[in-house]
Amino acid sequence: MGIPDSLPIAYSKAALLENFTNKIRMNQKGLRILTYNIHKGFNAGNRRFVLHQIRDALIAADADLMFLQEMQGEHQQHQQKIADWPVLSQLEFLAENTWPFHAYGKNAIYNAGHHGNAILSKYPFEHWENINVSPFPWASRSLLHGVIRAPGSSQCLHIVCIHFGLTGKERRLQIGKLSALIDGDVPHDAPLIIAGDFNDWLGQADRLFHDHLGLQEIFRVTHGRYARSFPAWLPFLPMDRIYYRGLMPVSCERLTHAPWNALSDHAPLTASFAL
């Protein structure tokens, strides 16, 4: 239907066209996400503290949602010894002025402090929770589950940031707990993104995620294989993934160029979805 030739001033043809253009731009932008194991803010060899460079790189990537693993919540010794250790927490330091909404869940707790998973968001949380999935007392792991209101939509978007264990048995138990969470707490028709460091170079999670939960991995959908993301300087192990359902995939890229190849020991993945 066309725009009438005669309209009140408040609803002029130019105003309607501008509103329509803005809606198109929002739909074209869709939803951009990034997942990244930031290695507690240190480079791969733990020789340099690079959190400031990581923040610059994350701001340049300009994702709407950041799924971050190995976020250092507190470390008393580093705070005293490292000259450019931020006054704010790592979470607040990375999020400041760009991602006003954020959540942090402790994974590992030790004498000097703790680290865990974090989600940085440009959109407010409806709620979030940190769920312990550690099968053994010496291997602290958790799932950070949040719910946000998808931009331009009345639907809630469920998001989960994970960092699975190093042993196959540990990962199988954690995958089982994650599946139970999704079955129990996430409506089947709700859009869902699960991203993080799966430590799953053998692809054990894929069959359960695809067959039982209806999830797909976006890099595999767009490139025909998993992204090799570890180690960052010569990636050959497919450790990091972005699974989804209820969204339309647009693109997914592995970031291995400068400055990413000189920061953490993992390469980040960035993906775009149409809403």
C-alpha cells in the first residue's frame, strides 16, 4: 500500500519514509555476537597483561552480545603487582560505556580470587543465573544463563555462556546438565544461543545438541566445518562454538588477524543473526 499524498504534518510522507528506513536498517543489522576466552586478560604465554588491548579489540568488533570465558573476577596478587591493572573489575572495565548490561558467574574460586564466565549486553536482562555443573570438587565449572528481550521483538532470547571441562567424562556430564537446563527452562519455540569454550575437539556435544535439542552450530552451517580456534597463533583445534535455534544465521567468522593473534590463547568467533 502506498503513502497517501495528503497527510497531517505529524505524519508527513518524509517522516513515514524515515521511520520505514530505520526499521529496514534495524532488520539489516540483526544481532551480532562474539564469543571469546580472554585468558584472564593475559597473552598466550602469560608474559604480558593485555586486557587494555582486548578491550580496544572488543569495542572495534562492536557486537551486541559478548560471551566471555576466563573473566578474572578478582586476583589480589595481580592487583598489587601489575601497574596497569584496572581500578574497576575486569567485567566493568570491559563493559564501560559500551555494554551497559552485564552478568558474571564464578567458575573457579581460589585464595587469591576467582574467575568465570561473563555476558556483556547492549540490551537489558530480564533475569540471569549462574548454575554449577561441576561433577568433581576440583574442577569448578558453571553455566551462565541469561534472558534478554530481543531487539525489535516481543520474544525473549535465551543466552548461555559456557566453559566446559578438559576431560571427556567431565564434558559428558556437563553436556547432560546443560541439556536438562534447556529442556526444563527454555521454551522450545524461544530463540536460543549457546556460546563459549567447549573444549570439545572431538565433537561429542554435536549429536545430542542437534538430535535432542534441535541446535545447529553457526560456523559449521556457514562454512561446512567447525572453526579451529586454538591456539590463536596457529589454530588447529575446534574448541569454541556458537550453537543456536530459532534464529536465522547470516555469517560467522573466526578472528585470527591482528590484534587477535597476539592477545589471548584462543581466537574469538563472531556471528550475525537475522531476527
